[in-house]
Amino acid sequence: MEQRKFWPWIWDSDGWSVALVLLLLVFFSQNATSTPIYNTFHSENHDWTFNHLTVHQATGAVYVGAINRVYKLSGNLTILVAHKTGPEEDNKSCYPPLIVQPCTEILTLTNNVNKLLIIDYSENRLLACGSLYQGVCKLLRLDDLFILVEPSHKKEHYLSSVNKTGTMYGVIVRSEGEDGKLFIGTAVDGKQDYFPTLSSRKLPRDPESSAMLDYELHSDFVSSLIKIPSDTLALVSHFDIFYIYGFASGNFVYFLTVQPETPEGVSINAASDLFYTSRIVRLCKDDPKFHSYVSLPFGCVKGDVEYRLLQAAYLSKPGDVLARSLNITAQDDVLFAIFSKGQKQYHQPPDDSALCMFPIRAINAQIKDRLQSCYQGEGNLELNWLLGKDVQCTKAPVPIDDNFCGLDINQPLGGSVPVEGVTLYTTSRDRMTAVTSYVYNGYSVVFVGTKSGKLKKVSLWFCFVFI
């Protein structure tokens, strides 16, 4: 297939910060044999690496979240605005942060690592969250990055002080004419009393609203959040949940995570002894009580090799050709995901990696089967890290349709049977670390980035792959 220009795409990648901007926009001339021209952009400080990136769907403006800066660039990577986010005097042991009350800890000049960058299209603003002050977010105006608000006076305004990028993901959900909601998942670094690992928060249209980033629902009995129990951390001292990707599709919000396995009653104190699993978490958009929480493992297999360590993912459309081969419509959503081999080396994954594909319809079908079996009283809830023990599913004569959002029984619900994707392409060298996709003339085209900064183009034809 002839190569032509393939921008813009929205690409929020946590795993490819070094080569990210160098390979963002590649302009091919009308002659596919000519030499491509690369436009580049570098931060003013070599150590201020780029962490996140998103491209405005209408204007093509490029927003980059970096250490100590948020940049707005034109489509050809000319800098338009730079917004300073750090460094600032801080100490991770200050809670609440020193911006709320004085802190007796020694303060040092601390970098602000960008951990979240999302465009709120309906309100023409950018949500940028960093690692300073226990993880405070800013709402910035899209055109000039002017600060609209920086909520920082309530406990729920602090999301996570973990300074490693690639551990947090957020999804904005908004109905026409209504205030929005921010679903956010984040690593908590053992501070489960301070931070929920998953929550939904209010995102009012008025940036100065006192309800900004409040939990959607919060009471003594039920709240819009999930916390890691202290008993889990007592058994698995290095337990945390890393949120690699998230998206909304249909009536649901999804998060893709990597987290340690937690065998019931087994204590694991050494990080080297951990096995990891990649999981799909699904919630209904309109479920402030989180009764719809379902979590299933996922990955893919080729031959006798299992790929279970999620590296990156991207939600896209299949295009007419691929849709026909999958027996879905061109308007259905498909998920492309990169996995590394095995389950042991999450922090230093092997180079052996796979590009896999999951129709969202197939994911939902497997979740529906899991819900139906549990409501028939079969098996346990299978969520040891959260429940701490095996809990028997309760039999209940409830119809489970495609939009079922749970009850106050049989929740939260896990599973042990993986959702298996279609393995499209594998490589044993130069680990794949980033993925994006678009549809060109009815064909699904996938671009993957590698650890060394190479870009590969994968064309899908009836599930046959051309590199």
C-alpha cells in the first residue's frame, strides 16, 4: 500500500518518551520513494524528558507533557506556548502538601513529572497532572495554556505522588449539557490510606466550582472509588496497580492494568518473586457506586509463547476490510495492544513482544459470560487482592443484558480465564513499546514504536499482516 501522510493521531504513550517527539510527525511526499522529512522539537533542558502527548482532533495542535513543562506546538512542531510546572520546593512526606499547611520535613527543589494529559474538548481545556505536592492537577486553557484552576485544598485533590510516568491514566466522560466525570486510575506506592487506586470525580463546566475533582459519590457506606486494602500490602509488600491505558466505549469505561498476582494467603516480600498479570477493568459510565466493576486477565499467545506483560495500547476503528474479517461493523471499536513475553519481568520486560488485537465486542461478550455464570451461583468472585479471600458467587434470578451495571451483590467481580487477543505480529528483538492506528481507504493501518526508536508500519488485510 502506498505510504502517504498519516497525521494527526491522538497518541498518549507512556512507554516511548525518548523517541516520542522525534517520530511524531513524519511527512511523506506524494512520491513514496522520496526521502521523508522529519520535524523535531527538543525541550530547553536535556533532562526534562517528554512523558505524554496528545493531538487536538480539530486543530492539529500538539500538546506535550514533560518534566517541569507543558508545551503547545503547531502541527509542524513549532513551539507556540510553554507552561512552567516545576521544579518547586517539595517533600513527598508532606501530607497534606505544604501548599495547604506548613510541613516540618526538609524541602528540596523537586522536579514535576507530568503523569496525565487529557483534552476536555467540550470545555476547551487541558487537564495536566504532575507528581509534585502529592499529585496536583491543573486545568489549562487550550489556546494559551492559561491556568483556569489548580484545585489543591481537599484530600481528593491529591491523586498520587509517584513520580514514575506510565502509572496513571484518566478518561473523561461527559453527556451533552451536563457536567463531566473524570475516571482515574493510579499507582499509590503503598499509600492506600491517602489515595484510591481507581475513582471517578466531578469535572464541572465551571472551572472555579468548589466541587472540582470531588468524588462523584462519597459516604460512609459507598463511594466512587476502589482502595488497595492494607491486608494486601501486608502480604505482598510491593503490590501496586499500574494503569497503562484507558478509554470509553459505548456505555462503559475501561482501564488496562498491570499488577502482581496475589495467591490467597501467600506472603511475597521480594519484588523478584512477583508474577504479574495484565487485566481489563470495566465500569459503567453511570455507576457512581462502582457496582459494575469487573476485572479479567488478558493477553495473547503465539505457539507455546504467552505474552502477558502489557506495554501499550490504543483504541481504534477496524476499517471496512478488517471489520468484515472479524464479523463486526466498521463503526465498532477494536483495541490494539503490545505485550512482552511472560509474567515475571514487568519492570525490565524482555524484548520478545507481540502486537495483538481485541474487538471490544468480544471483550464485552466474555465479561457478560462471566457475569451470567456468577449470578447463577457458579464459582467465586476471584478478586483476592481486593476481597482478601474467596467469596462465593450469589445465585440471583437477574437478567444480564449487554448493558448490565451490577447490583449490590456479586461485586466487585474478577476472573481467572484470560481474554485472548488475536496475535498479529511478534518480534524477539527491539521490544515494541508504543502503538497507534488509523483507517486509510478502508484498511486498518497500525504503527508501532520500538525501544530503540524505530517506527514500524503494520497493514492489516483480513487479519493477514504486512510489515
